[in-house]
Amino acid sequence: MISGTNMIALGPPGIAKSAVLREVVDLIEFNGHEGTPYFHVQMGSDVSPNHVFGAPDIEYFKKHGIIKRHYEGFLPDAIIAFCSEFYRVNDQVANSGLLTILNEGEFKNGVETIQTKLRFFMADTNFFPKQADDLDVEESDLKLQALHDRFLSRVLVKPVSDPSNKIKMILMDDGFSAQIKLPLSDLIQVQDTLYEVELGEDMASMMVQIATTLQDKHHIFISPRRLKLSR
């Protein structure tokens, strides 16, 4: 969140991935900021672009033949966004502006390009798309890889394992109450000054060496986009 990059949590259903991410949102104070503080959507085959980007302006479409959306209250207007079951996204949603929002923070609306207010995009999933060199890779996996590459942070979430914690869960004694709040203005200030931090050439060289080693020894491809975001 501080780095302003996208994060996705991977884990089986029912282990409170969504609940943990919502707790993070609850710590943020959005007072006095324009935009929709928090937007949440659960992806699926029945989810249309209207559910994610807002309904089209019918009169504008009749006059110009171009789709322009009422995006207030939806993803292009959101400050913090959370998407459940992200990789169940359909092509229609993926191709209607999701990639550019995640990568450039921009949304094409009619003939205008909107600079979004998005400060943090997080998602969860029960599966990752397969790699191009996997034996059982499918065409749908290859399409999802373009979205997958937009997530710098990929976090593996494991189920509750401690028996005493499981007992607390059953007895409804597993509440969480934080005594802190994070003003959104503080988060914005930190994010906007990150690029003023100078990175030495030695550090940049080590980053390139790590990416090269991952590729050569472990067949893990780090795209130039991810390498730059890792800064």
C-alpha cells in the first residue's frame, strides 16, 4: 500500500483473505477527499463492465456512438479498491479498461482519458493462472497472465493452524480491534515522495542480478515492468 503497487492474496476458500483486507481498509480515514473511498466487486462470468466501471450514458451513446460511463461510485472513481476472486474476470471486463487502470492509473471514458484516484488496488484469488511453459496451460491462462503481471506483491495466505486459535474462532472470540488510524493524507504524502528517494547503482545492479538468476536457474521470468516496480 505504501509503495502504491497492486497486491493479490492467494489461498483456498474460507480462510478470511477478504476479511483481512477489509480490516486494512477500516484503518484508513478518508475524511475530506474526493472520490469513492472504497470500492469492492466480486468477479465472475455474470459480472459486466457496468458493475465495475459504471453504467453507460445512453444519450451520449445515441449522439456520438461512443460509450461514456457514469463512473462515480465505481472503480475509476475509487481511492482504495478490492476485487474478490480476481482471476474469474471475463474478457469483457478485462478489455474495458481494467489493464490501464491497474498499470497507468488511467481510464478511457468516451473521448476523455480520466486520471483515476486509485491509491491501492488489492485482490484475492483461489488460483494463479498457469505459465506459458506449463504442460496443461490453456488459452485462458495466457490471457490472464497480462493481468497477473500487474501485481507486484503476491501473498500466500495460509489457514489458521494453531488449535487454540481455532477454538477462539468457534467461540466467536476472534475479533480484532486496532487502536490506530491512518489518515489518507499521510498515505498520499508518503506515496508521492517515494520517487524522491535515490537508489544507488549498486542496488540497481543487484536487482538485475536477482532477476537474471531467477530466470536462468529457476525459470522464473521477471518482466521489465515488475523489475521497475520493484524499485
